[in-house]
Amino acid sequence: MQRHALGVLAIVLLAVGVATYGRQDTAVAGACLRIGAVLALLWLAMPQLRDVPAWLLGALGVVLLIVLRWPKLLWAMLPLAAVLWLLRPRMRKPASRYTDPRD
């Protein structure tokens, strides 16, 4: 989905949520506000999400399904995620393109 369409959809959903807030059926307003907020955050994060490797998205999906099935495993996965975060390979800084003319 293109970023512009995502932003417009987020604005429309947020506007519908605000317009229907306080009426008899609050489910529509709540759903529109929540979905609009999530789409707005996705719109903001979209440039960075293009750099996320596909395997990481798959792994997050599997972890989400496991935690939904067995919620007590969340307490075991949080320290594991912290350890994996600390042990991840670091990206090297690219070499400077500037060359000293005195060399």
C-alpha cells in the first residue's frame, strides 16, 4: 500500500471516530479511533519498515502466535529478546569517502 493512501485512510478513520464519539453505539467510534491510530503510526514508520528484513517479520509473527497461545511464555521471551538484542551483530560504520590529499 502506498504511503499517501495509508495517511489519507488514517485521517478518514480518525475523523469518523471523532465524529461518532459519544453516540449511542460507541463500538464504531472506538474501532475507527484505534484502527486510525495504528494506521497513522504505520504511516509514520513506513520508511523505516522498508529496511526491516523479511525473516524478522516472520519471526515476530511466530512469537506473537506463541505468546497468544501460551501467555505465560511472555515472561521467558522478554529476557531472551533482551539477550538476543545485546548479542546481535553490529553494523559497521561505512568508511569515509574523504581522502586526505596529503596521502
